[in-house]
Amino acid sequence: MQYRKNRHLQRLAGILEIPQDIVLDLPRITMLGNRQLLVENHKGIIEYTPSLVRIKLEQGELLIHGHELILSNLQVEQILVEGTVEEVKYDM
Amino acid sequence: MICNMSHYISGTVKIKVSGVMPEKFINLCVIQNIFLWGLTKNNEGLFVCMRLADFFTIRPIVRNSKNHIQVVDYSGLPFFARKMKRRKMLVIGAVLFLIILNTLVSYIWFIDIVGVKSISPQQIRDIVYENGLKPGMLRNDIPIKKVENQIMLTLPEVAWVGISFTGIHAVVEIVEKTIPKTQDKAPANIIAIKDGVITEIIALAGQSLVKKGDTVKKGDLLIKGVSYEGPIVDSTISSPPSQKIRANGIIKARVWYESYGESELVTNVYERTGRQEIGVSLKVGQQEFQLKRVAEKPEKIVEVEVFNKKLSWWRNQDIAVESNISTYYELNAKRVEISMEEAKEQSKVRAITALQSLIPETAHVLSRNIEVLQMPEKNLVRVKVSVETVEDIGEFVTIKDEDNIPLN
């Protein structure tokens, strides 16, 4: 049911040329080299250590491996991770 | 930047979160729309920065998430203000300082006078003082226009005057008129200022006494300051009463200059070795006390530099106190040898520099002759430089009234 609904929404978005992240409630992840990572539309953090940040998303979670990671900006709509990012992994 | 400014104004707190699940606390904060930044974690715990206003609202969240918080650091205007409240005198002092500075700056303390050449600055200072521009006056109370006008009226030599204020200085800028030089109309003769042979003489006013080719000596009369009306044919005929005028004319003459320059092939040059000793003596009235004596070493060549210190006259009236600091520099003699050519060049340069002060700038140099003289001493090189020039040798000499001018 969920899958079908998504498919319809995706087609609608394609026809109307609306950005998909708004229609499907997806996170938007922006990386600046390997030193900054901005995650918009998140659902909070699950775990934070200087070497691993786990961010909860609408579906699944995002794992960021690296070292000396700092959460330099934390708001309802966005998280800014700074430090040296080594690996970004999607866990559905 | 703007974010930092607003943080400074509202005040920020850095707290340490300790407990089982610090992440829970953070998530709850985020949901409550509390802005967090600078999240770091190390062995001691989780550190997070937040606004001071938010800090007062997090108590229920802390309880809910079963964590402990501890304030580690705080900064911003509210904390600074609280600190200043406890140190009232510091604030009062700072405000007082600014007030005093501001008041003192609004007064004039110095008056500078610039641009004067022939007028004495004291004269202008007096006028300025009389008209209300004095040290210690409030800057706004000074009638600038009036002072300027008064200077213009009192001193006709002034073409323009401007008064401006730069800080606590009042600058009186003066531009003087360039008054054309009054020509001397007094009757005068022209005499020779140098020995030479006349090459050209044109008397524009007066009576020329020498011809082209004549040899003249210094002080000889060249053009006499009398009106000349036609050639004097016969001396027996009584000459018409002559009138004294100011002689004028062009007199050019050949002039010779000679000068010698010498230079030694081997010279002793003294150099400071760097070793020095300082002797100090104090003079009170007539008595002199040696505070630090320098042992005399006759085998060494020394150079002495004496530095005399006196108190200002107003502090030194009753008993004259004076100190003498003499620095003894040790010298080292060094033999310097130069080649024959170099010695010649040096002597030549010396001779020419000696001549340059004698030859006027307007002179036209005809020839320059350099001759090396043979000297009995082997060490010495002497060079003779002779220069021939053509130049104006006339000079005005005012005729005194008692001089009677004989006509020949």
C-alpha cells in the first residue's frame, strides 16, 4: 500500500515538476568535501560519538563514520556535521 | 557573524550532559525548538552550547531524559553586565574618563602658526591672543572670522589667513604677499670684485673707465655713476656739472682660478675596535667628583667622546649640577695604501671641490687644466688645477654724498 502510494506520488511529482524530496518527505543531504555534511529533514539523532553519528530518518537511518565529528548546528529541520567524514551509509 | 552577535547579546551557556542517554536529551531539545550548536563528545562527556534563555527552559527535559547537566562555561552580554554590576567603580571610572577626555578635547591647548616667512610668529600670536584665540578657550567660542579679519587688517603683508582646528591644536595658516623688491635707486658705481681681463664691457648707465682687454684688479672702478653726455674732448674745457646716477652695465672678464689638492699614498686609518669604557663625573658648584674613573693606558690609542648633561635652567639656578659622561673608545691603527692613480684622482677631486666654492654658478668655464706636480716627498701626490672662466665681475657700490667725483 505504502509502496503504491509512493509510486503515484513520484509520478505526480514528475508530471508537475515538483522536487521529489518535498513530495516524498526524503532527507536532503549536502556534503562539502569530506569536512561538512548537512542533513535536512531528519527525525533526530540516535547515537553520537566523535567517530560515528547515527541520524534517524523517515525511513531507516543514516550512518556517518569519520573522526573528530562535531554536531555544530542542531535544529528541528537540519543537522550540520563537521569533522572528517569517511563514510556515509544508508541503513533501511 | 550576525549569529555570533545575537548570541553575544543574548548570552550563551556551555553545558556538560552526563547520563545514560545524552542523545535523548538532545533529541528532546531539538523537538522543543531549542537551538543547539558546538556538540562535542570526549572522554569527560557530551558538551553542548545553547542560548541563555533556552537554558532556563530545559529543566523538565533534563528530568525527563534522566540526565545530569553541569554548566561548564558561559559568555555574553548578560554575564558581562552582572560582572560590571559588582564592580561599579570600574564603570564609573570608565565613564568619567570618557567625559573628561571629551571635555578636555573641546578646548584649545596649542596654537600653531604656519606659513610665516618675514613676519614674526610672535606678532601673529599677539594679535590672535588679543582677539580671543588663546590656549584654554572652548573651541566653539572662538570667533574665527573676527580673528582672521583682524590679522588681515593689522598686517598688510598677509595675503590670506585661515584658522582651522586639528584636535587640541589651532592652526593659524598664513600666506604672505610677495612684495616686489624695491630697487635701489641710490647712485652707485660698479667696481670689480675679482682680478681679471675684461672681455666685454657695455655701460648702460654711467661712464665706463676700462676697455676691452684691460687688466683690472679687485676693487678697481669699472663704471662710474655719473651721467655721460658725449665724449669729453678737451679736459681743459670745464666740464658740465655732472649728475650722480646709478651705474649699470654688463661687464664680462676672464678670471683665472688655481687650486691645489694633495693626497698621501700611505695613510693611517683609525678604527674603533669596539672595546669601550665609560667614565662618569659629577660637578656640583665648583667641585667635581669622579664617580667612575677610567684607568689610563698610554700604550693604547683612544678616542674620547664627552657627553655633557645639564639640568634645565629653571631647575639649575641655586647650585649648578652637571654631569660629564666620557666614553673612551679604543682605536686600532690601520695602514691603507692606495695606488698612484687613485691618489691623483683623490687630489684632483679635492682641488676641484676647493675651487667650486669660489667659482660662481653663472660663470662660463673656458678651460680646465690639471697638472701633477713633482714633489720631493715620495709619499705625497700634489695636483694643481687651474680653471679659466668668463664671468660677470661687476658689483654695485653706493656713492657716498661726500665723495666728489673727479672727471677725467
